[in-house]
Amino acid sequence: MEFRYFSADEARAEITLRQADNRVYARVMESLGNLPHGFPERPFVAAATSFIATPNLWNLGIAEQAAHLGLPIVFCDYTSDKFTTYNRDKVGLLKLRTIPTSKGERKIFRVANPTQWDGKVIRDIKTQSGENLVDFHHKLLGQYLPAASIVDLSRFYKEKGPRAERYYPSLLSLFVWHGILFEDYHTYIEGLFPFVRRVIMPAYALVTAQFGMSPIIVRHPWKKGLDCYPQDLVIEQ
């Protein structure tokens, strides 16, 4: 099945049409049974998924697109996942790097020792100062996006899964009627392609066949450096 990305304007027009049809809503809710705790039913939202919502350039870029569309932004966390030093995104939550200046200078904030927390649940990690890592990143996010909403999907994933092959159809179903997902499943990132083939593509095909319409996904192209933070990032340690 061909994977479709919507442009931002197409996505807004499409979800407006779908939300005018209560039959679509009824079918989605019959399938899901329930929404994740805190996930808004109306109005429809722009959404991004990550382990912890944090103000890196990737998330700030999605928030900028959402603002352009006039949509509220919801960041979806997965804090019950386990930390591993083999995952660059997870390590980046403990070792924050700002985007380099024109002179190649950058700041690096080591807020916790990755090796110490290898194999631990993300929401249990504490910074070197003793602060909970999730709270730490959420406070940083609030400095840049004070109006952003954060929803932890951990319980939702456990209910629908717990393995990704089981819960990803439910995740993508949220974006048939309730919101627009900003993501990039097709830019090469080390280690991601096997997951896309094994989990994302089958889930996408299943949801599209089930509802006769695809999840509404806007491609937010990944490129090197989007896991970095703004140059004005300040962390008191």
C-alpha cells in the first residue's frame, strides 16, 4: 500500500471534512474504545510523538507549523519505555546539545549519566541535581511553548499492546479523526527502517483498510541537527 503524506493545508482541509461526519467518529471510537487520558476530543489538534516532550529543534519546528495552521499542539510522551544507551534519541535527553553557531561553537549540557540509567524506565530517571528527568524537560519546553499540552501515552500503549505491533494501529487511528500527526517515517535514521517495515507500514495499511481512509500525517522532514536545542538554551545545574 502506498503511504500518503498530506501537506499541512491538505491535512487541515481533510480533517475538517472528516470531523463534519459523525459516522467516522463513531467508527474510530468503536475501534479504540477510549482515548488516551488527556488527549483532546475536540477541537482537532496537531500532534508530535517522542519519549519526552522537549524543546529541541524538531519539536519547535512542529509547533511552528501548528501555529501557522492555527491549531493547538499536543506532545505525546512515552515515559514508561526503558532507557538504553543504544538509542540516540534517548541519550540526547541526558546529553543536550545546542545547534552550532556560525563559528562551530555549541553548548553541551550533561544532565545525567547515560550508563547509570541504562535499562531503567525513563520516567524514573533523575538528573544530577536530583530532579525527575521528565519534569526537567517539560519545564524546558514551557520556556519556549508555554501553551503546549503534553499527554503521556504510556498507559494507552500498555492497554492496546504492550508491543509496538499491537499498539501502533491504535496510535495511528487517533489521526483518522482526532488530530494531525507530524512525523517523518521515510528519511533515513540509523536503526529506524526495520521498525518502519515491521511496525509502521503494517499498522498504516491496517488502519487505512479498516476505515477506508488513511491517518492524516504531515511529513516533517528529518535532517541532521534537529535533535539539537536552540542556541539560547540555558540550564542551571
